[in-house]
Amino acid sequence: MCGITGILLATDAASAKPLRAIAQMTTALRHRGPDGYGFWRDREAGVAFGHRRLAIVDLSEAGHQPMHSATGRYAITFNGEIYNFHDLRRELEGAGHRFRSTCDTEVLLCAIESWGLDAALKRFAGMFAFGLWDRETRTLHLARDRMGKKPLYVASTRDALVFASELKAINCFPGFCQELDLDVATTMLSRGWVPDDKCIWRGVFKLPPGSVLSVTAANFTEARSAASLLDRIRYWWSLADTATKGRADPIVGTDEELTNELDVLLRLAVRERMIADVPLGAFLSGG
């Protein structure tokens, strides 16, 4: 796992000084990424990203984050793994793109730059949460994987939108106040869990699984509340919709055909989740 942090200042923030908090916020997540760390700031745009790295796919400095796309349009802080990045990389290379690393983050950035964010998200097989800054449109995009395996918390303060993998990083932002949401606390005690669109602290929520939050500094400045940010969320994937489509158009075939299809899908899922392309004999026997 890795740790990600980010800040987007309101347009009327008194100064860019709050961006300095990105270092302390990122340090608070050092347990999530012992192999390295990085910061990126654009003071003029009022945005900053931080990253704590657990190096798995590419151990070299070429996989350092925050990372920028080949054209420089996008900057990203990414936590997770894109299981099918080898296949996506081969397709992108066939279209003429070249890569300087062997990491999935670079492939993710290239896919977004080539196909657009929404189209690329639908082609990613993986677990992920990321903050993406578009320099061209000056838009911050926050995205989370289909099932929400990777965490992403979003907070609204007087001066900024703040996001991080864990609440302890958000607490490091100056001006953020840990105010207990009594209604959510009651829900936690009665049900044993907190809904995705809520958090134990006021002004904070978890980005729902399969969703994207896109916001500019002007958008945030107009309505600085968690509720207004929640209204801007759009869903790129839905478990309920997938189940409904499955019921409406179920797979048809003999027991043998269905068994073979399941075997193919299981082998694909295991192969994609392995770090290197190696035989699956030790994991899935053909006998």
C-alpha cells in the first residue's frame, strides 16, 4: 500500500502558505510507504500533492511519485495497483507511446491522456485511489476503484479541499477541526459501521466506490461544504447496475461451457494479480 495526500486552495485563500502542510500530512502516512516520499506544488494554481511509496512493481526512481504525464498536462498521486497494466501498456506502445519506467502509474497516466479519464477508468482492472490534477482545465479529479478497496477521505475546510488515504493526515492541515459528528457516532454504535458518504468527523466524507469527484478551485470557493462536494460526485461504475444487467442478460450455456468460462476468468484474474508474468501451475492446476 501507499499513502496519498492533496490540497486544493479556494480562490480567495489569503496566501499559498497552507500548501506547506502537504509535507506534514504526507509524513503522517509514512507507515503506508516506507520506500520513499515525494511532494509536488503549484503555488499559482493553489494545489499540492504528497505521496508515500511502497515500491512493488518498479523499485527504481522512475516510479517516483507524484508523477507527471509525458506531455506535462497531468500530475498524479496514486495508491493501488492496475492489474492489467501490461496489456494496456502493449496497446499504448502499439499506438506509438514510449515509457521510461516499468510501473503501472505511468501506464495509468498515459491511458488517461490518450483515452480521457472516464474511458480509461472503465478499462482499468485493479484497486486504486488517486488524485489527478489537470493543468489544462485546472481541475482536480479524485477517483476510487469499483469496490472501494483503497481508501480516500475528502475534507472541506474554510480555505481548502483536502484529501488523504487516512484521517490522521487530514488532521495535519491547519484550520481543520476534529468535530465529532454525533449522528454518525450514533449510527456507528447502533449498526457497527459508517456509511460511505459519512465520516466520524464533520466536514469529511469517504469518496464512494466506483466514483469520481471533479472540482476546480472556483467550484469549491462557491460552496465550501462536504454536502456541495458530494453533489459533484459522478459514478463511473455501479455494483447495483452490474447485478441488474446480469439478471437481465444471464450467461447461457451447458454446465461444461460455463465451467470452462469460469476457469478462463479465474486464470485471468490470478495472472493479472501476479507481479510478473509467470506460469500459473503452482496456483491453478489444469488437472
